[in-house]
Amino acid sequence: MAHFGRRGVTYSALNNEVTPPLASLAETPHALPAMVTLDHEHEDTTNVIIHKVPKTKGGWTHIEDLDSFFTRMYRYYIRGGFYPMIMSDLFSLLQFIFIVWFSTFLVHCVNYPKLFRNDASANITRKLTLQEVIYSPQECVTFISWKWWCLVALCSFIWLMKLVISVYHLYYAYDTKLFYNHALKIRESDLAWINWSTIQDRVREAQPEHHMCVHKQEINELDIYHRILRFNNYMVAMVNKNLLPLQIHVPCIGDFHYLSRGLKWNLEFLLFFSPFSPWENCWQLREFYKDHSKRMLLARQLEKQILLMALINLLLAPLIQAWQILYFFFNYAELIKRSPGSLGLRTWSLYARITLRHFNELEHELRDRLNRAHKPASKYLASFTSPITTVIAKNVVFLSASVLGVLVMLSVYDEDVLTVEHVLTIITILGCLLAGARALIGEEERLGSAGPARGEELFVQVLGHVHYLPAAWRGRAHTKDVAAHFQQLFQFRAAYILYELLSPLLCPLVLLSLRARALDIVDFYRNFTVSVLGIGDVCSFAQLDIRRHGHPDWAAPKKYGDKAKCNAQYDQGEGGKTELSLVAFSCRHPGWQPAEPSQ
């Protein structure tokens, strides 16, 4: 029997994942033979494995789409089980209804002239009641224009689609619940106390009994990760090779990296999920993309698809922009009022979450790693405080705190002070200014000067978690240029919100610039796709093969050093991405054995 856990082999291509090779030779409908050809340097050996799928096993035997199955299994674990998923989807639907209803209410059902006492016909000096400033339901309906009704109808259609999708996901979530309970022997109440590695071990133990993957008698950790992260690995590789144009030039400011949730969704839809994407299904690349002679034709088709997507985004930009404003207002208005300084806190940008992600790294593993890097990264950037900015911020703090303190004391003494015109507005603005100015005063300014040595020391602590060090940054962590580039990865929350609000306007521009990379994308799919038996087509970088994708700077001495240096620049993982991903995956899965050079 062939050993499938072995690395450093060449796998035969699969035309159809569902129908294994030699299936037509089976004598009975339950015998599903599979063949894999292993190329060991100069010798060719062919091994045939024949097994029978047990009749007694139900819905988890010979699963047709293992990608979706393992992805649902992982999301079930991340979201905490079946009942938390139901509640989350239910409240998401209710939140959508609330945003549409509350927006309609604020626009058409409030008598703003009377509320702000601008109505000359109503000379009222007493306090107004809610009934006096809110129109009756009949009046509200008459005030709503036909354009707004069209918008409500569109929102209703979107809500129905979200409802259908939620019901569809919950239907399969229940099947996943049964799989956890019966196949993995994990109850939902125990899910919060079990880590992912335990679930993964249970899946591997269940494979010989249930034969979820019919092509293999046993599956390893890398097989499961390939299934869940097939498209994510392609995206990480494209960003690592600078294939996607995620830079925007702003006059008088310079270039900055940009990736919003809307842009990420558009890129994934074009490259992976759309009906006209390069993928035949979840596990197989279209055969045309593997043919070198059709590369120009495919590039022109991809250019047209990108142009069409950019035009659709441009036409829908006003609606998307309005929804973005409403969504962020309802999500962050209370937070800004309660804690204005939260806008001065830093968060990892979406671009950073792809740039810093290893091959074969799940979302919760990336999140935990970046969370550990949050504190040292904040300290590192806090050490770069401009003296001029610090002086200005200190004076703003002094003035704002002085005026704010007086107003607060007066309002405590007599609450009628708050009824004076614009007093509450002044208090709110002063609170925001005070919080923002305090954020600009670096931590090192309060603790003492950092200096170059301190900057390098802080950056080493950051590197221990983010694992990202471009060659131009080495030995220059204390400089302003490195800090400015790192700020694009670890940005203020206010900048994150601003980028998301600008997404409907910037997304079409980025998509139009992507047209110039269409041929490179087609070549990337052809050159960096390998077919693995029982897995399908995967990104070759995700195989963690340092013999093909290793970087010379990370090459092992003597034995494998010369061989690794033969890799062309086109094949290398930039910044040691392949080596770092290999080390990270091996640390998370000690039982997994890579090939000898990787060891």
C-alpha cells in the first residue's frame, strides 16, 4: 500500500474528483478503486488501492464536495455550535430590518422644524413631547416618496435573499451538528472546551470508518487544511508575489496599501466563486487554464470580466455608499460617544491580515497570532512621536480639559446648564478632541525617550508574532520610513473606518487597474497549480515545498543550500513565506512529517 503522508512526490492530475481512476474496472457498485503514480527521482512505481465503502454508514460516506463539508465543519467550530449560529443569523436579519426601518423613520417621520424650534407658527416655550415631534403613521406614509419606496423594495428583496441563504446554511449546519455528535463524539456543550487540533484528530480517526474521502484510506492534517484553505492559499500567494494591484497613489501623500472588505469580496468573486471564474468547481481548475496555447484568449476574457465587474460597482456605488454610512453610523455612533479615544486605538488592516498570513493558516490561528502582537506593535509605533505633534497635542489636551472640566462642574451644580443651546455639542466635541490629542502623545513620550536601540528591541518583539521582515527593513526598524510602512499594516481604527467608507469609490479604480494583470493571473494559475490525489487542484506554494519555492536567504547550509539557490525569482516565496509557513505548520502539528529538505 502506498504511503500518502509522504512528501516530495509528483501526483497525477485528476479530471474528475468524484469518479476515481479505474472506477470502470470495479466488479461491484461498492468497489471504488483509486490509483496514484509516485515519481521517486528516476523510478516509476504504480500502486493500486482498492477498498469498499461500508453500506452501514450514512450521509458522511464518500462526500462529493469535501471542501464545503470541511469548511462547514470549521465554521461550526468557530461560531460555537448550532444554536449560536441560529441566533447570530436571526439577529443579523433583524438588524437589517432595523436599519431600513429606522432610516425611514428618521428621514420621514420626525418633525425637525418643531424639534429644533424653527417653526415660527408654533411659539412653544415648554418642553416638547415625543408625540408632538413625531408624525403619525398615516402622515409618515404620505411623506415617503416613490424613490424611497423603490429603495425599500430593493432592501426587501435583499433581505429575502439573506433569509434564503441563512436557511440554506442552517440546513447544512444541522447535518454538521449530527456529524459532530455521532461521528466525532463531540457534544455541542463541550465545543467551547475543545481546541481545533482535537477536532482535527477526531476527523482523522473517523476517516477509516466513514470513508469521507474515498480516494484515501487515511488523511493527514495538510489534507484537511488544503480543503478548507484552497482559495485562501491562492490569495495569500498572489499578494505575496505582488500580483494584485493593492496600492493607490494619492497626490502630495504618496502610495499606500489599500484593501477593503468590498474590494476583497470582488476579487474573490472574480477569481474563485463566480460562474465565469477560472474554477470548474470547488476543487478543479478549468482545463483551459492549464493549456499554454490559450493564455492570451483567457487573458482577454478575464479583462472583460474585470471591466464588467468594475462597471457594476460604479453603478451601485451610491447605494453601497449610503448603506456603508448607515451601517458604520449605527455600529460606531454609541462607541464614539461613550469612548471617543477608541478611534485612536490601532487595529490590523485587512491588507495586513492577508500579507501576514501563512500558507495553510486558519482564521482563528491568524487572529490569535496577531492579537499577541497587538501590544508590542502598539508600543513600537508609539515610540515614533513627532516633537511638534506632541507639543501641539499637549496644548490641545490642556485647553480641551480646562473648558470641558468647567462645563462638567457647572452641569453637576445645575443641570439646566445642559439646556443652554449647543452646550451638549461643545462637550461632545471637546471630549473627542481630548481623546484624539491624548492618542497623539506617544507612550514613549510619557515613559521617556525610546532611541534607536529601544526601537529595534520593540520591533524584535513584534517580529516574534507577525513573522514579517522585508529585506529593506533589516537594521532600520528605528527609522521613520519603516514605521510609516508598518502603520499601513497596523492602522488607527479611524483610518480603517475611513477606508471602508471610501470603498465604493475606490473599488472600481482598483478593479480597472487589475485588468493589466489579467495575463499574469492566467499564467499564475497555470504555473502554480498542482493536482493532488484525493484533494484536487491546489496552490503549489501551499504544498510547503522549499525545494521549489524556497528562498536563497533561507536556504539550509551545505546539503540543500545550492539546490535551493537554483530556484528562479518567479518561483520563490517572497520574504521566506514558504519557510515560515512550513515552520508554523510543523509547530502546530508535531505529528506531521514533511519531506527531508523541509525537515
